[in-house]
Amino acid sequence: MNNRQLTMSQVMLPHQANVAGNVHGGEIMKFMDTTAGAVAIRYSKSNCVTARVDELEFHLPIFVGALVTCTATVVYVGRTSMEVFVNVEVEDLESASGPQKALSAYFTMVAMGRNGKPQNVPPYEPVTEDEIREHDAAQVRIADRQAKKKKK
């Protein structure tokens, strides 16, 4: 079992949309956060909270009745935090077009102990070329964020 990846799907319902049938962006963000949290909890075996979400850019509208699938993958592990890549695909179930990429983002999740303080996360070593590429890219993103923080 790959404890670093998790996929969740749901059909979008009318209460998640505006009067024109477009699903609210916040509904999709919440679903992404839930998926990122679930994989982080499974990986770390502890409660996790969201510390950061990078830029979200919607590539496609999502309508009522569409099947939305979020795939979350732990791509980098620090001492108490994990970076989780979440990819969102949308599929019109009444057509033969198949799933299409709707958006993606990186979530930073922090493992929390029962005492309410961050706790250590099991280490992760990438093995495949894709894992190594994602891990290296995460290191660059983290270094960039730290550099920006120091400038403030």
C-alpha cells in the first residue's frame, strides 16, 4: 500500500454551486484540503493541520453533476511538516470526454501531537525519477519561501 497517495472523488451537488450551476471555488478548495489532510494523517499517523496553500488557478469551470477527483501525494517531508501535491480532475459523466485537469496546488500540512504542538513526521526518501523530481522541486520552493520570509 502506498501511504503517500490518496484519491477521493465526489459528484458535485446543487448546494455546492451558484444559481448558474458553477461549483463555488471554496467548495473545491475545501475538498482539496480534506484530501491533502487525509493523506498527511495517513502518512504521519497523527492529526494534521493546513499551514499553507500555494496559488490556486482554475483551468476549467466545474458544474453541478460533474465528478471531481482529487489525488493527493506527499512529495516532501520535513521534520514536522509535509508538502502535499493535490491534483484535481473533473469529468462530465454524461459525455465520453473523460477526466480533464481542473487545477492543482501544493499544501503544507503540519503533524500535530495530542498536546497541540507540532510533532515529528517519519522520514521520506524519494526513489523513482518522478519522486526525486518532485522532491527536488519542493526543496527549491521551500528555499524560496524561506528567503522571502527573511526579507520581510
